[in-house]
Amino acid sequence: MFDRWSWIMAWRDSRGSRRRLLLFLSSMVLGVAALVAINSFGESLEAAVNEQAKTLLGADLSFESDFPFDDSTEVVIDSLGGLQSRRISFGSMAYFPRTGSTRLASVRANEPGYPYYGAVETNPPEAADTYLQGRNALVDGALMNEFGVVVGDSVQIGSINYRVAGELLKTPRESAAMMLFSPRVYIPLAELDTSLTGFGSRVEYEVYFKFDDNRDVEAMMEVLAPQLRARDVGSDTVGEEQRRWGERVGNLYRFLGLVGFIALLLGGLGVASAVHVYVKQRLETVAVLRCVGATSRRTFWIYLIQSMLMGVTGATIGSMLGMGVQLLLPRVVGDFLPVEVDFAVSWTAVAIGFGVGVGVTLLFSLLPLLSVRRVSPLRAIRSAYEAEQSRDVWRWVLYGALGVALMVFAVFQAPDPTIGIGYMGGVAVVFGMLALVAKGLTVAARRFFPSGWPYVWRQGLANLYRPNNQTLLLMLALGLGTFLIVTLLLVERSLLEQFDVASDGQRPDQIMFDIQPNQVEGVTQILEAQDLPLIDQSPIVTMRIKEIHGQTLAELREDSTYHVNWAHNREYRSSYRSYLTEAETLLDGGFVGTVDPSTEVVPVSIERDLAYNELHVDIGDTLVWDVQGVDMTTVISSIREVDWQRMQTNFFFIFPNGVLEQAPQMHVFMTQTGNDEKMAALQEALVQQFPNVSTVSLSLVLAVFDEIFSRVSFVIRFMALFSILTGLIVLAGAVLVSRFQRIEESVLLKTLGASRKQVLRIMIIEYLFLGVFATITGVVLAYAASWSLAEFVFQTPLVTAPIIFLLALVIVTGLTIIIGLLNSRGIYARPPLEVLRAEV
Amino acid sequence: MPPVYIDMAETNILDVQQLTKTYQSGSRSLTVLDHVTFSISEGETVAIVGPSGSGKTTLLGLCAGLDTPSEGSVRLHGIDLGPLTEDERAVVRNEEVGFVFQTFQLIPTLTALENVMVPAELRGERGVSGRAKALLEQVGLGDRMHHYPKQLSGGEQQRVALARAFINQPRILFADEPTGNLDDETGATIEGLLFDLNRTAGTTLVVVTHDLSLAEKTGRILRLRGGRVVEDRQVEPTLRAVG
Ligand SMILES: Nc1ncnc2c1ncn2[C@@H]1O[C@H](COP(=O)(O)OP(=O)(O)OP(=O)(O)O)[C@@H](O)[C@H]1O
Ligand SMILES: [Mg+2]
């Protein structure tokens, strides 16, 4: 491709600028590295999930129901064949006779077989199998620690005593963190006290399948699932497990995608601004070449070849760096994941990173390179000659290509095409706004020129609009750079906040249950005496549904077309208060905080999933409750979304203040002890004064969350840092190259007798204006963009940190001025002629 | 390739007819060249003189095909430059034309030798370094071939430019104030070299100059004023102070 001469010239012409070219390229190098690392990481994660999704489910297929499977379902189960293993799960008190302690536990009664994939890990290891032979139990490690239970002790579930055969460490489907809230106890299904699963308890019946015939379970379930659903039987497949897992780390994926997009944009920006200036310096050379007979195409090729080589070099170094990072990542994130991730270098990711790197470098450098084609040879004999700017269709073609390429890339990196188009649109708007501000700045500086100001101010300001000014270029580079960096920082902070389940310092680590109304005062006093905060206090009133959809439950049970499920049958633990907590978001209707005690129909708030998926009720529907023997008519006035992951007591139903105060109730308190001694002191005080109050320590749960959080946040911070570094290099690079615009002039001023101080001041003033305007524009736009990202992509509240605004303003402007000054230091150290000669 | 049409009967290497150049600046139009007509035959040496702003550089640019006229035509070695595109004119320049500029215009990233080779390499020629070296020897820079322009003095740079101008053995050489940026002594050296090389190669020479003594060394003087040729005279051979 191209002719020999262009290649030779490309090589020769790059002499003396190669190091500089590589420096400019470093933004692209980092951009590609980030992209490769991110995509590799994502791919490894996905591969691991796919590979080990079977372990996540522990089987090929599972059915679950809140009732024993009915006959027709049993027929289906039978007909499916394969290996089958059943399990019944329910909540029950676990009583440890030796220590006399009791705790609500999630009991799982298992049959041999399950899990078919992966393993139940226990201590001692053999207990995972042996407990199934006889009246043995496996007890959650955390629970054993808490109560000082050891292997060999007994635990009573219902009326049966089991020997604790081992400590439960790890089980399929349940990450440690998830299940610490209610500790698990595994017992053999054959040894279950069946009275525990009677009417009214929340019981889950499951059957797990393993097929050896490679059948397409997903396809099979597409047919079966609706039938099963009609009988209130849920099903789960490996594929669904994969999807669910993907959703769980979805924001991490989304963030990584966004960072990849931003990193590459920054890289492109760095290349574009560097090439822009590079080309400007080459115009003279191009004119001479044209004079001695080079066609415009061949001169263009010289620079095209150079940027191609630049792109290939940058992308190669970037890909290698990305692979390096990729090899480091597993050490960091390896074990927070519920699956074993085999981190391999993803060659697809490397190829994509390489291709995108070369492509973006080429596209971004083509834009400034196009002007090479238009250089008139006349420039060689008349240096000030400015070619009349005729319209260049290729420029528009290139804009189009650039737009399309970035759009494709954005869509590729975004969670879905609409958001990708959003990313792209956002960048376009920011670009436009910055250009507008740049235009405004030049016009304003000229229009409102302060002719009365001192010379250096006038000169500095005039630099903003005089011919050959760098206002637009620096505005775009500094502004877009700042915009991308700040956006990244804000989104990062918001995400970290979201992952940090209880970051407000007031993280409850002790929950106190069963506090009677007349004990509230006493418990509060204990907390006060021990200087512990009362973080959350909720009254709990138990109640059952009596009438729904205008019919009593008894009537509904008779009705064969109506499905009565656990949500109808359960005993509800509702609370009353006049406000929504941070974990709650109002979705529909109006939340009523307080009503008059004589209110006939009480407005209540319901949790969304329960309303839509279980009870099938909506705003305005009436529910009649049996509140411990007293009927209470309520109307659904609002629907809430509840973030169940918040460490807070959450409820399906919230009543207003005013109607439940006199009902039999108990209270739940939450406090933060912070350390083991305080925790022990609190528990002792409670046991002595209020033996009926049980406390549950959350510190273990919190420790696990902290661990997960710190690892996830590390990945997020690391990736963000990587891109921010890219951004800073772009900013520095933009200022660095801008000096070539001003150097001749500075030398001239110096020759004309300007003092060093004057020349520097002129420069500072110019950079100050550019820096301040670019940063303010960039930051303001970044706030808008982060808000949209938080709202539409990450669905998390935006953490607005005014400090970032100030920091960005000071750092970017400061950096601009400092680099500008450092840059011009050389101008003063040497005689003018030498400087002019040296600036090739 | 340009439609190369060479009129064999033609002995004029340069034929300028009614050449007019007008610049439009805002609503005002500025006529820089006003119906200029002249021709130069092969082997002639011509000086274009005139006051500053009289349109010398503009004329030179048009003759060499660097710019397009508003009116009139330029035929270079029988080729009408008018209908050619910029790229086609570039090829003609490469084949027929050599340049020497007031500001030397060497390519800063190339060594002296490489600068000299550019026009020949552009044609796809290989092994031109021998010829380039010989030319550099001729201009007295045999020992500076691998230096970059910024390592050379102005006079040395102009000598490199001279060598570059002759590498393709052009039929016509355009020089715009080749000594304008040099002191008298260096200027004289360059002049000497210019005429020497010119004589050996048999090139037609068109030189724009303010330097009357340089002009007198040519065979013919064209004087421009206000965009018109106001004088076109042969220099008497006796006056030509050759040597
Ligand atoms: N691009 C342009 N736009 C408008 N006017 C121009 C342009 N280029 C040249 N001129 C004008 O054309 C006139 C002739 O310029 P030219 O450079 O040919 O003069 P010159 O004879 O070479 O002068 P000098 O001896 O100073 O080099 C000048 O008045 C100049 O201002
Ligand atoms: Mg001139």
C-alpha cells in the first residue's frame, strides 16, 4: 500500500518527533490498555459464570413451591426422570441445649444427591456426606461461633435433637454474605419433624434434577414453566442463574463498559490534539514538497502512514499493558466472586482493543490530517499565505465516519443500544457546548476588550481571539478532558456509595428483637448508659390477611380459579411510622404518615413485588386484616420499592401512625457497638434486665460485606484511576503542544525587549482564562451527565460532591498554567535565534 | 498523468499570455498582475525586477504553476497549465521545474543529502544518492551531507537548496530573491553557483531580484510596476560580468 517514497518520507519526516509522538500516544496506550483489561476481565467473569453456573444452581434444573407439589406436578417430576433430590426449607428456632441458646435459623432438610455440581463445604470435610446418615445436622459456621457450639453438640429443631456433625462453610446458591442474615442448618430430609411444615409456616419445597442425556433444559422449560407457574411452582435453570448473576454484578459491568468508552475517547482526544499541532508544524514542509512536485495525495500519505504506525505502536503497547493488568486483577478480585474465575488473557479483548486503538487513532488523526491535502504550494513562497477555506466533502465524510465508529463502539460498550446512543449523544452535546463556549469567549474577549487594562492583560486576552489562536483547541481538549474525568469521578463515587451498604458511619451491628412496649424505655436507657446509638427502632405488629379482593381467604381457598399462595397465608410483621426510610422509594400513590385513631379505612403502603407478583393488588384496593383478633380495614394508598439489602428492618406493609399504637406489639432496635467488648457488655446487660430480648450480631455479616465492598471498589477505583491518568496526560499533552503556537511570538516579544516576567504573565493570563472557562464548562456538563448516568444507567442516587468541582477547577487550571510555564522555561534560557531554530 | 502535449515547433520554454491576477479582499478587488504577456525561450536567463509589491512573486508563482491565474494563460514547455489540476501541475513541476526560495525552504527533518534527493525520489527513481552527493560536492558541501538544515548556516542552506533545484535536471529554474536573505559575500557565492550550475545544465533561469548587479548578469531583464511589464530589455553581453 502507498508508494515507496511516501513510506521513506514518513520515516524520515518522523525524525526528531518520534519521542514526542510516543508521548502523545501514551494517552492512546492507556486507553487501549484500559479497554483490553476491562473487556478481558468482563469476559473472564462471564466465562467463569457460564462455566460454573451449574455450580451456582448445583443442578441442571430445579422446581420450587410454597406448598407440597400437587399430584399433577408430581406426574411432571416423575416424567422428567434423571437424578432427583428433594429439599424442604423453612424458618425455625434452633435450640442448642448445651448453651441454652436459641436462634431463628433457615433450616434446609436435604436428600442425598444434591448438589450435583459443586460441593457443600464443611469442617470436617467428610461431614458434608455423613450428616445424611442419621440424626445429624450441619450448622452455619457463624452461628456456631456466635454461640460457642462445637461439633458433637446437639441442636434441636422442632421436637427432634440432631448431633452437630460439622460446620457449614460454603453451599451452592448461597454466598456467605446472603445467608448470614439467617444462619443455615442442614438436616437430612428423612429425619425432619414434619409438624414444623404445617399450615401457616413459610415453607419452600424444592426438587433438584440432574440429567445425563444432554437435553436442552432451557427449551424444555420454555414449554413447561408456564404450566408450572399456573400451579404456583417456580423453576430455575442454569441459564436463569447465569442471568441473575449477571444482574447482580450488572453495575460493575456497566461501569467497566463506560470506563472503557471514556478511556478510548480520551485516547482519541489526545491523539487528535497532538496531531492537530503536529500537522500545523508540518504545513511548511508540505508546501515545499508540493512545490517540488509531490501530489497532494502522496504528501497526505506520508502523514497517514505516520499516524497508522503511531496507531499500531500505541495499540500494541496498550494491548500488552492491558494484558499485564489483566494478569494482576485476579489476585485482587479472585475470591470475592461466588465462582472460581479462571483469568485468562482474552485474545478477543486484545484484538478488539488493538483494532479499536488503531481505528480510533487513525480516525482522530485523519481529521487534522485532512488539511494536509489542502496545503497550497504557494505557502512556500509566501509564508503568510492562508488558503481560502473551500468546503471539503471529505471532512464531512470523516465526521460521519467518526460519528458512526464512536456510535458503534458506544453501543458495544453500553449495557444496551439506547444507552450507547445516549453516551454518544452526550459526548456530541458536550463537544458542541464547548465549541460554543470557545466561540463565545473569543467573541466576548474582542467585543468587551478592556482597552484600559495594563499591557500584559490586554496582550493575554487578545491572544484568545487573534489569528492562529488556540482557544478552540484547548477549550475542546481541556473541557472534554475535564468533563470525562469528573463524570467518571462522580459516577465512581455514586457507585461506591451504592456498594457500600451502610456507609454512613452509623452501621448497625446489633439487632435486638422482642422488646415489649413496656421495655422500650429500659432498653433505651441501657443503650444510653453504655453510650450506644439507637440507630433504628421499629414497632412490629403481627397480623394476617382476612379479606382480599372483597372475599375472605376461606372463600378464596374454595375458589379453584384463585391461587392462594404464601403471601396470603403468612403472618405479617408490619410496622407503623410517619416517614419513608432511605431504603424505601415511593413508586406510586401517596404515602400517608399519620391518621386519626378513629379512621375507618386506614391507608397503608405495600412493597412492590408483594403487590404485583404475589397478592396482585394495586392502589385503591381494600384489604381487611386480622390484627390479633381485631379486624382492621385498610386501603392501599401507596406502593414502595424496598432495598432489602440495606441493613435495616424492612417491612412489606407500613401503617400510618395513629391506629396500631394500642395493638399488641414488640419493638426491634438497632445499634452499633463497634467492638466485641461493647457488644458483650450490651448483651450481658440485656440478658440480666430483659432476658426475653434476643440480640443478633451483624458484625460477621458486615465483615463479609466490607470484604466484598473493598474488592469491588478496588476494581472500580483502579479502572477509574487508569482512565483519569489518561485524561491528565491528554490535558498535559494539549497544553504541551500548544506552546508551539506561541513560541515564535514569545521570542519576538523578548527580542523586542519584553521582560521575562511580562512574557510569562501574558502566557499565564491566556492559560488562566482558557483553563477556568474550559473547566467550569466541563464540570457543569459532567454534573449533568453523571446525573443522567446515575439515574438511567446505574439507577443509584448521584453523590454530588462540591469538592470535586473545586478540585477540578483548581487542579485543571493549575495544571494548565504550570505546564504552560514549564514549557516556556526553555524559551528564556536560550538566545532567541537558537530557540527559533530548534523548534522544528 | 497530465495530458502532456508538447509542441515540437515551439522553442519557447515559457509562454505567458495576458496573465492577470486579481485578489478579492472583501468588496474590493486588487489587481496584482494586469494582462502580462511575454515568453522566454529555452536556455535564456531572465531577471524579473520591480519595486516591492509590484507582483514579482505572484508572477513567479503563476509561471511555476503554484497558483492559478484569474485570466490569461501560462504554457510551460508547451504544456498549458490552465486546464490542469493542482496534482497534474505538481507532476509538471517535478518534471520540468526547479525552485530556489528566498527563505531556503529546506525540510527541517531531512538531512542535506535527503533534501537534495527528494525531487528525484518523488519520481520513483532509485540510487539517486550518487547524483545528489555529486551535486553537493559541486556546491562545496561534500562534508556536510548528513547535517540537518538547522545545523547549517543560511548560505549553506541555500547551497543545499541549489543542489536540490538541479537534481532533476529541470528545464527551467525559478528563483525568488535567492540572495535576499544573505550577506553580500555569501550572496555572491550563491550567485556564482547558480550561474555555474545553470550553464552546465543548460537550464532556463528565471530569477526575481532586487539586486541590480545580479540582474545585470542575466541575459534579459523584465521590469514590473503596478502589475504590468514596463520594460523588457536584453542585457548587452559586454555588460554581463561573468565570472
Ligand atoms: N493572498 C493575497 N491576498 C491579497 N493580496 C495579495 C495576496 N498575495 C499577494 N497580495 C498582494 O499582491 C501584491 C503583489 O505581491 P507580490 O508578493 O507578488 O509582490 P512582490 O513584487 O513579490 O513584492 P516583494 O518585492 O516585496 O516581494 C501585493 O500588494 C500583495 O499585498
Ligand atoms: Mg516577493
